[in-house]
Amino acid sequence: MSILDKLSDLDKEQFQKYQEDPLYVQVDEEGLILKRTLSAGTQEHPVDGCKVECHYTGWTLDGKKFDSSKDRGQPFEFDLGRHSVIAAWDKGVASMCVGESVELICHPDVAYGANGSPPAIPPNAVLRFEIDLLGFNWDCDDKPGDDKWAFVDEMKNEGNVAFKAGKTYTAIGRWNRANEVLYDVMEEEGADIDRANSMSATVMNNIAAAYVRVQKWPLVISTCDKVIAIDGQNVKALRRMSTAYIKTKRLEDAKKILEKVLEVDPENALSKKDLAMVDGQIAAAEAKKRVMYSRMFSGVSGFADAQK
């Protein structure tokens, strides 16, 4: 029996096209999982037992989006190789490098099978995912002992070492683990909330710096947002956020953040330089709009005159 037999006509036709496309490679021996690399990552691979962190969007082959961590604004985490996700994910993500973005085509035998997942996923549906592997913890079973603060320091320091060694996503994983434990600390009776918040801001600032290194600008913005929620005058977070806004062409947002930096640190030379550049780009964009509108209205006027 062919792996195509159980598929709908649409899915069968599309799956065959993916099979024949040289950009897609088989992840498994049966050819149930096909992968196309969208952007390359590092040389760091997760292994079974690691807690991996990723962003994803999933569609059925008729183009209907059924789920997206990006829409929720929260990365998805799971323990690799522990059967907590569909088999296509366990095998597909295990084949990825940290920082890599891929497209996965998943046969129903390694997805939701004959039952599907109503109402979004019909029976025997081929699924298409775009997945970004953000990072992982080497030891997903790491758990703090009685001294949670010592564990936080350990994770933070391991992240620092990994970052200096160029293992950016390993560092992100360690810092994220530290932050998870800090959230637990904050829920304890009699917790030193100020100390926990201060450490959390430090750790998340480190994570933001890592995302700057790999140019994940939306994640820089969302991470810095969390730092600023704790410390609204954190210049490092404000600076990184302004950089991300500039890189994503959100110039008005960048201007507001840079002005905030200069309120906190009036002598910040880099922010003065960036603000001047942003002001120039905003002015140039507005001038371009004026010219465009002028041409549009002059064209309308000329047309009206011709009709007289």
C-alpha cells in the first residue's frame, strides 16, 4: 500500500509535488516527513531529552492556518524525543540546527492520522509547518534543589559562558531556564520580589542581546518589552529595542524609544546619532509622500481640466 493511498485528491497531488521537488529532502526512511531549509542555523543540534524552544505556524494543504505560536507571541517548548508532540515534530526538529528555519511537510501517519484533530484538522490530512528552532537546554531535566537562587546563578553563568563561546542559542536556553525558576521564586511566600525582578531583568536583557546577535528583531522587541515592564529606565533594553525598531523600519516607534533613552541618559552619544538618523529618514519619507500626493492631485486636476 502506497503512502499516498489514504490521502485526499488535493493532498495526494500536493504531496507528490513536494516529493518531486529537489528542494525537499526526506527526514525519515519512509518519506513521510519532507523538509526544506528556509534559512540556515548554527552547528548546534538538539538531542533527545533536550527541552527545545521554537516558533511555528501550521497549515493544511488547502492553505488554512490552524495554529501559530507567532500569533500568540509566545515560543513553544517541548521535550524532544519524549512523544509529547506529533512524530513529525520529534523527528523533524531533531534534524534541525539551532537558529535554522525550515518548512516541514508531514504525512498524516506522523501527524494526526485517521482521526485528525477536529475541527481544524480533518482526517488523514497532510500538514505543512514553518518552524524556527530558537534554542534548547542540553539537560531538560535540570531542576533546582532547595537553593533556587544558587540554581538561577548557575544557569545565568552557564549562559554567559555559552554566549562568549558563540553558542548563542544554548545561552538563550540557559537564561530562559533561569527566568523560569525566577517566576517560581516570585510565587513563594515571603519572596524577595525586588531581587527576583532585578535578576529577571538582567537575564532577559542578556536574552535580548543574544537575539540582537542573530537578528531576530521581533523577539528583541518582545524581550525588551518585558525588561522595560520591570525597569522602565533600563537603557540597555531601550537601546536594543530602538535598534530592533530601526531594523524593522518602524521609525516612529524607534524615535519614541530613542527620545526615552535621552530622557534617562541625556549624554548617550549613540542614541543622539541614531535619533538624528531616524529623524532624517522620517523627513525623507514624508517628503516622498508629499511629492507623490502632489503628482496624484496634479494628475486629477489635469484630467478635470481636460473634461471642460
